[in-house]
Amino acid sequence: MSDLISVQLDVLDVLLDELSALGAELGQEGELGAVTGRTLGTALDGAVGAAAGDTGALWATGLAALATRVLAVTATLDAALSSYRAADAALAGRLGAGRPGLVVAR
């Protein structure tokens, strides 16, 4: 027996928009972290400066990886949403085709 999965396409579309914005924001934060780390690394002397620079670089790398994964999920979600919308339109077309007087947009 299979389980029924219910998807609200408009809600999924809102989630897609929010994930896209989050991915972009994480990418920008990563760039800012890299710049800040380099600035601290050159502004501070010795081991403290080196540690600050390394920390900024590691933070930027982590945020870049997270942004990449969020954008990959976004791409997958976008493909799923397009597929769901196409299936929904096809089903609506089949249901409306047999009803006299009903005009189905194509």
C-alpha cells in the first residue's frame, strides 16, 4: 500500500523563494567573512593575527559549502515544483476534457 502525499504548490513556491534568498545571503556572508578574516589577519600581529585570518577563512569556507548545498536543494525543489505543476495541469486538462461547455486553458 502506498501513502498519499499532499503538496500545496503555492506554499512550496514560497519555500523555494525563501531558500533561494537564503542561499544568496549565505554566499554573501561567506564573502564578508573571508574579507574580515584577511583584514584581521593583516591588522593583528603574530599568532593572534594568523589565527584570526585562519578563522575567517574557515568560516567563509563553511558558509560557502552551506550556500552551495542550500542552492542545490533549491534546484531540486524547483524541478519538483515544475513537475508537480505540469502533472496538475495535465490532470486538470483530462478532467475538464470530458465536461461539455468547460473550456480548459492549454
